[in-house]
Amino acid sequence: MSRAQPSSLQARQLLAASLGLVAFLALAGVALDRAFLDTAESNLYQRMRSYALAYADSDFARDGTFIPPYMPPDPRFDRPGSGLYAEVVLPKGLEWNSSSSVGPLLPEGRLLEARSEVFEGPLEITEISGEPGQAYRYGRGLIYATGDDPEAEFPYTIYILEDTAALSRQVEVFRRALWRYLGGAGLVLLLLQGLILRWSLHPLRRVIEELKQVQRGVTSRMSERHPRELEPLAESINAFIESERENLDQQRNTLADLAHSLKTPLAVLRTRLDGDVPDTELREDVATQLQRMSDLVSYQLARAASGGHALFSAPVDVEPHAEALVQSLEKVYAAKGALCEFDLAPGVQFHGEVGDLQELLGNLLENAFKWARSRVLLTVKPGEEAPNRRPGLLITVDDDGPGIPPEKVALVLQRGVRGDERVQGHGIGLAIVQDIIRSYRGTLDVGASEELGGARFEVRLPPRI
């Protein structure tokens, strides 16, 4: 069973951002709570240390009895069970306790080494009420010296204890305030986050609305006013829409052209059949008109196939297809000994349909082999580049044939026209080439070849989405 997931992109982002925000606030709260507790314990340590140093300034009687200061550093030392206690541990098991130590049961102290200190806690104690409690304890080891008599020196240790009630109250107050403020800040941030997400996703909603308008036929294409990140999407959609419309127009035009082209051969056949024509002549006319109709159908099918290329085709390596075509043509024209030379850029690719590449190279190379004396040159290099688009392509085919006079270039490129009626062909190869180039919005230039001296056909395909 699959887990239910929000169908809305905004809901997904809001959920993910909310979880991240809650996790961040929780971690921040824990970190702040830990920092406050460490700070409170550090302050407690400094305060207890100052109390111990205040008692360290006290004196001892001749019999070694500890004489506390007349005024304790804190009045709570004189109030039994106040939560703040002082203890002085002396040699031979003697000790002194502040008045506040009367009643509670405190942990026993021990003598510490001179100039050493400890900070412990919380330790278990029994309150004056008999209930269990906890307290922190600070101890400092000292040595009492009287005059210049080293034998009169003795060690002693001062302990200061403070229960955790005050610290716990501070931590509790801080935690209530902390989570209250963090909770309020979290709600405000969630609201602000929702508004920001709604604002940031507004361009996507506009794209959806424009697509709906295109579907309903209100507009013919998407607008170009989109954020930079959505421009490739809008361009791709517009290119797809235009490609589909061009393909539809191409199919309609192909059917219309085919129907129009077949009218004349059919009319001729009808006239010859209705007339008094000898059988031999009738057979020749039927064969001629059938061959003409077959050529027209083949051309229109090839034209329709060339116009229906996919918009987002995978890149096709040019070299293997070019080699296969050249090997076939070299066999066909082996009698004249024509050979083809390659000048292909390493890894050059054609971004389109494989059939389009084969038709384009096949017709150009076949035309070059047909007119060449012995040499043909195929050059394929990457074309111009554009941001967010696949690079263009430059294809050049040269031959060492008689060439094409400039005044006949336009005539040769017309459908059904051959450069020389003595050369076999139907005159539609270059027409197919032009249809393919036009479908890719490219250009075809025909001129003289500087390398081989014959004709030069140069195809430039622009960058594609």
C-alpha cells in the first residue's frame, strides 16, 4: 500500500518546510536550554566560590576551633534549612557547620589537598522537612599558618552547599518563556512561510493558467514573460505547440499536394482510355503515367516523413551513418571510381530524427557522387551555440564535378528540375533536403567549392531546444 502524499506542489513544499522549521526550532530550543543551564551552573559555581573565599578569610582559636565571620556572606547561612550551607572540615575528624545546616542531612565532606577545589552535583540530601532533595557542592582545600612556626600549620577544607530549588525555578521560568516565544515565533514563521511559498509559486500558477488558455483555444501560445528559471519550460512548450501545428499543416499540405498532383495523370489516363488509341501506345502512356504517379507518391511520403521529426530527439552520432551511406554510394558509383573524404569533428552529433539525418546526408552525398569526377568531401562540424539549447550543426558536401553556375542555382533547387536531363533522377532529392532543412529552421547555401573546384552544398542548422 503506497503512502498518501500531498498532490499539491505548494502543499509538499509547505509540509517539508514546516517539518524543517519545527525540527530547527526544537533543536534551537534544546541548545538554548542547555546553554542556559550551563550558564546558570557556571554562575552558581562562581557564587559558591566567592562564599568559600569569604569564609577562608576567617580565623582559628588557639585550640584550633574555627571562628566564622561575624557577618556571613549571605544571611541564609544563619537560617536553618535555608538551602545554603557552609561546612569546614578540620583534621582529626573535627568540623564546623553553619547555622543553616541544623536540620538537613548533608553529605559528609573530606579533607582536600591544599589549593585544590571541586564542584559536584547535584548530590542527594535530606531537607529539614524530611523530604529528599538535591544540592550542588563546592569544596576548596586550604592550609592555615600561624606566624613562622611550620608545625602550627594544618590543612582544612571549606564546603559550600546550595540546594537546586533556586536553580530549578530559574530553569523552569526560562523554559516556559523559551518555548512560549519559540512557539509564537514558529507560528509567525509558518504563516510567513506560507505567504512566501504562495508568492514564489505564483509564476507556476500563471504557467498553468496560460496552458489552460492554450487548451481552450483562447491563445495560440504561451507568453514570454516568465522568470528566468521557467523560460526554458515556456520555450519548450511553445516549440512543441509550433511543431505540432507545423506537422498538422504539413500533413494537410501533403495530402492536398498529392491529390492535386494526381489529377493530371488520372485525367490523361481517362482521356487515353476514352479515346481511340492503339494498344501499344496506350500501354506506353499507362506505364508513363503510373511511373509518374509512383514518383509523386514516393516524394510526398518522403516529404511527410521529413516534416514529422520529433522535437526532443536524442542526439545521433553522425560518423557511423555517414560511413554507411558513403560505403553504399562508393559501390553504386564504383565504375567512375569516385571516393569520399571525411572531415568530421570528433564526437559530432545531430540533434534530430535518424531518418532526417539519413535523408539529408543521403541526398546530398548521392547528388555529389552523381556529378563528381572522382572526389567528394564531407565536412561536419558543430554549429553555433545558445544558452539552454542544444548546439547547431554545419554540414558541407563538396565535389570535383562541373559545378553549378550561379544563375542556375535557383533553378536546380526547384522541385522536379534536374541539372542535366541526361543524368538519371527525378529532381526531387534536393527538394526533400530543403524540406528537411526548413523543418529544422536551417539554411542551405549552394556555391562553388574552393577545395575541389566543383559544387558546394552548405547546410546550417541552428541551436535547438
